Amino acid sequence: MPHSSAQTLPRSVASLLARLRHQVRRYIVWDSVLAIAVVVMAAFWIAFLIDYLPVRVGGSEMPRSARLVVLVITGVIALGLVWRYLLSRLNRELPDDSLALLIERHHPEIGGRLVTAVQLGETPRSGDSYSPTFMRQVRQEAERQVEKVDLDRVFRPEPIRHKVTIVVPLVLAALIMAIASPQTFGRAVGRLTLFSDSPWPRNAQLEMVGVEVPIIAASEADDGATQLVTFEGNTVRLARGSNATLRVRAAGEEFGHQIPDLCTATYVDDEGNRGQSNLRRVGRVIDGYQSFVLDGPPLTSLADSVTISIRGLDDRLNDYRIEAVEPPAIAKMQMQVRYPDYLRVFHNNADFDQQLDYQAGVRIREGSSLILTGLASSPLGGVDVVASDAGSGAAIGTSETTEETSPTLDAKIADDGMSFSLALDDVRDATSIRVVPRDADGISAQAAYRYFIGVVRDEAPETSMRMSGIGSSITPIARLPIKATATDDYGIESMSISMIVRQQPGDAAAGPDAGNAETGSDPNAGEQSYSVSPQLDREGNTSLTIDLRDLVDNEVLQPVSPGATVTLNTLAQDRFNLAGEHVTQGELIRLQVVTPETLLATLERRELEFRSRLEQAIDETRRLRQSLTAIETEAVELLAPADDGESDGNDRPDDTQTDSDGSNNAASNNTASDQEEFRSRQRVQLRIRQAELQAAKTTDELAGIVAGLDSLLLEMVNNRIDSVDRRERLDEGVRTPLSDVVEEPFPNLRRQIVQLERILMATQTDGATDDGSAGDGAENEPPADQRMRSAVETAVTTNDAILLQLSAVLEKMLDLESFNEILDLMRGLIQDQESLLDETEEEQSKRVLDLFN
């Protein structure tokens, strides 16, 4: 803007100052523009090289944040230059006197005329005393000097030249790059201006495929299967402890890229641990891609979150993060068991009968229904469950399945996701359950939780039956005392005792209606049946008597004739109702029906057996007496005191000095004597114990005879054998005396034999003196040999009394045998008489028939 002096200055001077003012402003603009261009172009090329050159050596581009920092710094510097070098300088005033002074500084030959003319030409001027002539003269001289002024001398070209030497090469290089490779220039501008994040093209091209992890499923059919988990925003979440495989692929020549020979992974976990691993090349090039896998650290047993970068040739895959998260776990498993109907004697309306925590080895009752409730450590998104038969391995379940998959159970997840439940109905076999919990992101436990539910099977009931006082043969009117037992682990529903009577074929006594009893036997088979269901006590025992005579009298059975066979058995049934019924048949008892005479003859033969056994017991008792006598001889000799007068004449008790050889001989003799005494004591003790065993054996033998006689007597009663005198003689003459011997004399004899051993052992431990006398504590007690002799004599006396009693019983049995022989003779005579009568009647009938012929 022209100053006020311009109106009074000469035109040439004013024009010179105006041109100088314009050139100064243009100089400022060019200097500022070049300075800003230097900063911008330098920042462009520096940032470009930092962003691009690392890529050529396998590095990575500048991240967006770094590029943003470069852009911001460049903008700040450019704005600072605009303000300092452009705006602030352009806003400054350029007065004429300053411009004139600037000209005269570079043109000293003007000699101040231009500045004087400018300053004197300023209006208004107060206090000026210059004359107009002087003023005119000054202006004229100034006009003459204007023609000599060269404005280029006023400006310094070096700053502009320096900036141009910097800007021009940078701009030319940018132009060359833009012309030669527009894509590269455009990508550089886009990346540095943050309009694009596309990476720089590389010789190699790596692509992240994802992470391959094994599928943890409840079904064993899925064991070994894997699934590919892809990265979302360079991040993937895996279960802690999982074994994963990182998969990367490299583009090949089909896509214009070079396949790296080696790919390297560098990683750092959240704890700062760093490492490096090489990826393994897998297979060949497929569809133009070569696969690489990382199946080692840090993905083996993943313990912590890790950030991985992959480098292959000049390409990189940066900052792929694998986050390790805790997989869901089953903290506790609870069981609710509902028993099957056959166990629920007293029904209730409860949903379950038993609640317990799962423990290894748990077992439930066969046919029970089961509800499993699992408590999770974290919210669940799903639960995979498969139940299979623990024995056969066959899967069981309720959900629909295909041929490739195993059936799975439907698990119900609670609303809060912290628990789930699954139901098993009618569990009859041991069941193995595999459970795999998953969270909302699909991350599963790294191993299936296995639960084994054992089954306590309902066993068939057990039943037994025995008969007291009945042998293998019975009479047609016998009483059959029965004691039966039926037991089951969960109680007996019913028990029956059945009897089947089979007549001999062609037996007329059975009659044509023998099989038409109410019990439903087959008439053609000559069988009759009878069944009864007795009441059992709390222990499952029962006792009853089946009376054949009463059954015949009450017309329940047809008369039973000799020769028939009676079969008894038991049937027991429990409450089991799942698959069929548990019915158990006891052991069969077969009885042969005979005449009373035949049965009596059988009993007499048994009496002969008892007599033989009694004779053997008497012989053993006699041998026991001989053993006691031998014990007395050996024990008294052993325990008798030594004779003082039988000392060796060569002994010299008065001599104070003895020969050393004599001392050794004496010691040897004493040792041999002690050993001989010890062996003798052992022989006596062995004889005493053998005698005790013999007495016990004889006692047991006699007790067996008594038991056999009791059974024989009871058998006579149950079979209703009309022989009261025989029973009384057998009971009072044989059975009762033998029972008295077993109950009193023999136990007393055994105690007396035991006392012999006590006396023998007391002499060894009570500190007896060498002369056989007792110690100081038993001065009034007789010597050991006398006590032994007295004890043996007492035992022999008892043994003799037993022999007398047994001999008396034997004589009674011989008398009974003679009586039985007489009875047998009488029976024979009666049978002969009956046979003779039958033959006589037959002969008479024949003669009568001959008369008619």
C-alpha cells in the first residue's frame, strides 16, 4: 500500500519503491512455499522409506499410529512455517524510507539522496526549515540515481537457491515415481495420508488360515477330529491347556508370488516371555498355495495368552493374538435316584428316593431312574453328553442321530447357565456317561468328564428245604415235617411248597381218578400234586408238616400205595417285575413210599451200623486207656527226683583245683543230659496231646451216634410205625445212656487229660530244684511225679467207668438185635403163612373151575 510520501515523490522513485515492495512480498511467498515444500517432501520421502524399505527386507509397514504421528508432526511444522515465514512476514508494513534505506544499503553510491528525498517528501512535516529549492534539488538527484538502481542486488538468492536444490530433486523423484509406478505412488500417498491401510506388495504373500484345534466331544466316534477356528480382528480365543495348530498358507507362482522356503513365528506371551519357532511345511502346492503349520510351542498345552507374528521372505503377518481362556469345568455332580416299583414297597409322592453326590464306584438299583445335576465353574452355552453301556459299549440316548454319530442325551441348562441336568430312565445295566461342557463362545473342556454308574442287579431269591426225622423212604401214612427258607435281597413276594406223588405204572391203588385232584395233575401220568403257600417270618423261615394220612382222609389226595415216589420242592418269587419274573426252584427231595415192614427193616440195618460204630468207639476208648498207662510210666520216670547216692566216684568236691579236661567233660555231660531230658519231655507232651485228641474224636463219634438215634426214633414216629416197645427200648436202653456219656464222663476225661499237660509244663517253668522238689513257694505241694501219678490214675478211673457204661449200652443193643431177629423170623413165618393161604385159595379156585369143565 503506497505511503503518503508517494504523492510528493517523483514518479520514478515511487515506482522503484513499489516494485521493491512487490518483489519483497513475492520473495517472502516463494521462500515460505519452498520451506514448506522442503518439509512436506522430506517428510514424504522419509516416511515412505521408513514404511517401505523394511518391507523389502522382511519387515513390516509402519503401523497406522506411527503414520498418524508423522502426519501430525509434518502438519504442525508446515503450519509453523506458514505462520512464521509467510503470514507473520506478510503482515509487516514496508514503509518507503525503510525500502529506500534497503536500496541505498546495497547501492552506497546513491549517498543517502534516495532516503533524504523520501523522508523530506513526507507530509505533513513540522519544524522543517529546508527550503523548497533544496527539496527540489534533492528530488532531482534522486531521480537521476533511480536509473542506476538494480533491485536484484537487494535480495539474497542463496536461501531460495538452497531450498530449490532440495525441493526440486524431491519433487522430481516423486514425479518419476508417480509416472513409473502410479500404484506405488498412490499407495504411498494413501498410506501416509491415512486414506488407506493396504500393505505394500511383496514377493511373498502369506495368508492366515486359522487355528486348528481338536474337537472335544462326548462321543468317542469324534475322537481325533479337528475344527478350524478363524481369527476375528486378528484375535482368536482358545481354551487354556489346549493343543492347537496354527495354519498359514503362502501364494505361489500362479498368483505371481514366491513361496518361502522357511516361515518363522515370533511370539510373546502376557508375562513377557519371548520365543521363536519355525513353521513346518506341509504337503505340496495345492490350488496355488503352500501350507505351513506351527504345531509346537507356544501352542502346545497353551498356558497363557500369546501374540504371534509370522515372517516369510518379505511378507509378515503381524500381531495375531491367541487369548487363553479358562474352559468351563464341572465342579460337582449330584445324583437324584428314584427306585423302581418293585423296590418301593411303601409308595410316596416324592420326586426321588435318594440324593447323593457322585463318587467313584457309585451303584444304583437295577431299573432305577436317575437325574444327574452338574454344577459348572462358569456359565454354560451347551453340554454334549453321551451315555453308553459300560459292558458292551453300545450308546444309549434319547435324541435323534444319524448313522455317523452316536446318540446323545439332552442336557437341560439352567437359566443362569451355572448348572445343567440330564435324566436316565430305567437304568438296567452299568452305564458310562461322557460329558463335555461348553461356554457361550463354544470353548469346551479339554477332556470329557467321565462318570460310571454301576448297577446292583436284583438277584433271584434263594430257597432251601430240609426235613427233620424223615429219611429217603416213608410209609404211605407218614408225616413230613418241613423247614423251608426263602431269602432275597429285597424281600420275598411269595413262596410255595409243592408235592408230587407219582404212582408206579399199572398200580391199581392209584385208581382211574388218581390224577383228577383239584391241583390239576395229569391223570394219564399217574401223578397227584399238592401245593401250599406258608407264611414266612421276618428272616424268611417257615416250618410246616404235610400229613399224607390227613390229605388222603380229606380226599385231597388219593391213597398212596407203596412203590410210589413223593417229590417235594420249593418255589420262591421276589417282587422283581422289570423283565420277566425271578422265580427260583429249590433242590428236589425225592422220597420212596414203602411198607412199614420194609421201612422197619431199613431202620434195623441202621441200628446195626450204629452198633458197629459203638464197638469202634469202645475199642478206641480201650486204646486211650493204654495210652494213659504209657503216659504214667514215662511221665513218672521223667519227673522222678535224681538219686544223690549215684554220683561218680571220681568226683572230688573237696579238691580246690581241678583238671581243665575234667571240667570240659563235666560240662559236656550236663549238656547231653539236658538235651535228653528235653526230648523226653516233648515225647510225653506229645502223647498227652494225642490222648486228648483221641478223647475228643471218640466224644464226637458218640455224639454222632446219639444224633443218628434221635433221627431214627423221630423217623419211626413220623412214619407212624406201630412199634412203641421198640422205640422205648431203643430210647431208654441205648440213646439215653449214650447221651449221658457224651454229656458228662467224656468232657470230664478230657479235662483230666489237659491237667496232665499242665502238671508236665509246671515242672519246667515253676523253678523245680534238681532233686525234684518244688520251689520255696510250694513247700507243702507233693512232688511232681506223685501229682502226675495221681492225675493219671484219676483219668484211668474215669476211662474205665466210661468203658463200663459203653459196654452196657452195647449189650443192650445186642439184646435189641436178638429181639429184632426174632421179629424178623416171625415176619417171615407170617409171610410164609400168607403165601400158603394164597396158594391154597388159588388151588381151591382152580379145582372148582375144573368141576365145571
